[in-house]
Amino acid sequence: MLTSLHIENIAVIEKAGIDLGAGLNVLTGETGAGKSMVIDAINAALGERISREVVRTGSSEAMITAVFSDISERIRKNLEELGYPVDEDGALLVRRTISADGKGNCRINGQPATLSVLRTIGRMLVNIHGQHENQILLSPERHVDYLEGLGGLLPLRGEYAQAYDRLCDIRRQLEQTRMDEGMKARRVDMLRYQINEIEAANLRPGEQEELKNQREIYRNAEKIAVSLNCAREALSGGEDGVGAISALSRAVDNLVDAGRYVEELGELGRRAESLLYEIEECAEELRDYASHLDFEPGDLERIEDRLDIIHRLTTKYGGTEQEVLAFLEQAMQELDGIEMSDIRAGQLEKELEAAEKQAYELAGRLSDARKRAAKEFEKKVGEQLAFLDMPGVRFGVSFEPAELGAGGIDRVEFLISPNQGEAPRPLARIASGGELSRIMLALKSVMADADDIDTLVFDEIDTGISGYAAHKVGIKLRETSKNRQIICVTHLAQIAAQAHHHFLIEKSVRQGRTYTDVTVLDNAGREHELARIIGGAVSPVNLEAAREMLSKVEG
């Protein structure tokens, strides 16, 4: 459950710390005091969207810190799989900052986290119900989710979803194999032309670069030959026979002679002799290179033609020889697929038949399970509505057949008959705001044991209700909170009186700035606040009514 919430610089809340407890936690206060800001802060701590406009004027960033404890074993395992295990004391600390420029960051037990991960974890820990969820209740396509949640049908729904996805995939493949015959023939002709053109070229990776280097040599062959000849003469000598090799040879002979008498000169002679061998090898390589420099007049033309072919192919099919060859492989695979499409289509038709059979079988099982769950659901919701001062309302679940789709073969919708003798009609058409609030509370109460989310948040559950109905809603909230934590914003004394923990949200102006403060009320404070809610003014009569209201709270 959520044990602690710390808020800084959220709208009118400069700084507030709220220590929440087990059972029913109620937030009350004047309209505009900032009660909704507390709910917004909880939403933000759970990773939900929040505007940067919430950052308090004059502040660079807002921060929300939430501490959770007594986390269920299933959620512990999920947190560990996500890489965010709870602390040794079983606590989980979530912190989120929102800067005025729209940036921000999230941390879970001190570790950085993405907003998506925080949202995933937040939805495991807290279920927030507000006016938005009332609107979801008006969307028939979402009604089946309630049935599946209560009936524990999510594994079966997942199994069906996999089967349906496979069916759709096979259908897509089959459509691709059944392309128009004229289109298929045109595509085959194009692929064969491309394949033949590339194969005829007999490309080799790296060939283009090699040819460009060779072309550069052939274009400058005369200059290269002159330079080689000069270098060869400098080493080996020209017509006079005088060159570096002969001069160095004489130097070596003389150093060897001198080395007989001076040891250092002998070493110098050996070094000069090593240089002589190296230069002789250079001269030999020059002769070899010069002998290969000759080429036929047509060689350059053949190189240019080959480069033109490679350039044309790389322009059409890829920037390099490797990319052209990769295109060739892909084209051959596509051609093979088209030519084998009739065989493949036959295989896919058999697979499609089997996939359809499996999908319909699972859809049927899912439909039967939903209908069994609907009977129990109708009964339990009816009991809850009767308790919530709606005894004449009949709640039902309508099933209409639908074409096989992502949701199965059912079209599910909740129906209500607000008065005895009237036929049930779609909930979305006739439910008032007060009825929606109580129906949602009834649904939450019925589903309370179907999940292990420890904290429920109700924002303005009292919309459209008053009097005895409000009293029954308060009792139901307190009753539901026996096994979990409930946080509730309310404007009604009948609901606030049922709280285990009562928080007063107050707004004040200090030194020209607006501030919101959160105070935990003791018994006297609760009497005072309930008296204000009852009559607007804290009169003796209202105080007495508040004391009586608190004295009648059970449990």
C-alpha cells in the first residue's frame, strides 16, 4: 500500500507530506483547495501523463516521492523481473521530477527508470478511479474486460489472442501469394531481367577499385616509365656504368680492407654491405615492374568498358558490388517465391484451415467462460447495487454474436433497468452521473478480490449522490477497505465520517502567494470539518450532527 506521499511545488502545493494508513483514507476541503492536486501527484508518481504547467510558479521543478510497503509476492516477482526489487524492509520508493521546461526523470529505489517502466509498475500498485473511468464504463467495448478480470479469464484470452494473431498472419501471407496473375507475370519478367543482367556481369567484390587503380597506371604509363628508367640508371648506372650500386660496392670493398686493422671500420663495412644488398633488391624489383608495365593498346578501352558496366549496375541496384550481389540474392529469392507461390498457397490454405479451427475453438471456450462469469457478475453487482440504495435497479450483461475478431466472437455490453417493469437498456444511454458512480463502486467491490492491487483511489466517487445513498456509499467504501487501502476525495460528510484516516486540504494566502496545506485531523478536528461540510458554518447544531455521525460508524 501507499504509506507516504511527499509533494513539492505542484501548483498551489509548495511542500506537503502525507502519511497514509491502511483502510479508508479520506481527503476533504473547500472547492479549489487542492484536493485534485494530491490525486494528480499520485498519478504523476505512477508514471501517468502530467503537464509541465503543474510546476509551481517561480519554481524550476516539481517533485513527487511515494513510498509503498507490504507489497504482494506476485508484484515483488514482477518488480524483480523488471530489475527493481523491493528493499530488505519490503519498501519501494518512487521519485519523479518534472521541470518547468518539460524535462524530468524517474527513479525507483534510487535506480533510474523510464516513464514507461514507472507506468507499468504504478499500475501494479495502484488503481485510480475518477471521472475518466466513468467514461470508460460508458464504452461497451471495454465491458468485456470486467468480465474477464472477475472470471480469471486473462490466460484464456491471451491464448486466444495468440491464435488469432497467427490466423491473421497466415491470411496476410496467403493474400501475398494470390496476387493478380498479370501483376505476377510482370513482376516475374522484371525479376528475371534483373537477375540475368547482374549474373551476366559476373561481378567480383572489390573489382571496381582494382580497375580504377589499373586505369590510373595505364593512363600515366609513359610518365611512370620515364621515372622508372631514371631511377634504374641512378642505381645501376647508365651507358658509363656509374651508378649507386657500383659506387657503394667500391665503398664496401674499401671498408672491408680497412676493417682488417680497425674493428669499428669492419662493423661499418658490414652495415654498408647490408645497404648494398637492399639497393640491389630494389634495382631488381624495378626491372621486374618495368617488364610488366607494357600493355596492349586495347587494354585501357577494355577497362573503361568494364567500369561502365559496373557503374551502371551499382547505379541501378546498389552503391557497391556487395550491394548489387545482395540485390541479386534477394531478387532470386523473390522469384523463387513467386514461382513456388501455387505450392505455397496450397500449404497456406491448409495452415489457414487449421488456424481458423483453433481460433474458433478457443473463441468458443472464451465465450462460454464469459457467459458463466456474467451470471456470477450479474448476481454480485446486483447485490452491491441493492446495498448502495439502488434496490430497484437490475443489472445485466448482454451477449450478441460477432464475427471472429481480436476480441473473440462476442459483443458484450452492460445493461441496466433503472426502474421495476422497464426493460434493460444499454448502460451508456440511461445512467446518470450518480448512478454511474455507484455502479462503478459496485463493480470495484465485486472485483476487489479478483486482483491483488492493494491501493484503490477514488476521485469524486460522490458525484451526483447525496443523503442516504451517500451514507451507503461511505459504508461500502469502508467495508471494501478492510482488505486493502482506499484513498478517497469527497465533498460529503456521510462518506468522510466513515474514514479511518481523515486529511484536511486547506488553501491560504501568505505574503502574496497561495499555499495549500495538508493536515491529519484528530477526532475534534474531524467533528469540526464534518460540521463545516454539513452546513457550511461550524454551528453547535452542525457539530452535534457531526458527533452523532461519527458515533454511528461501525468497525
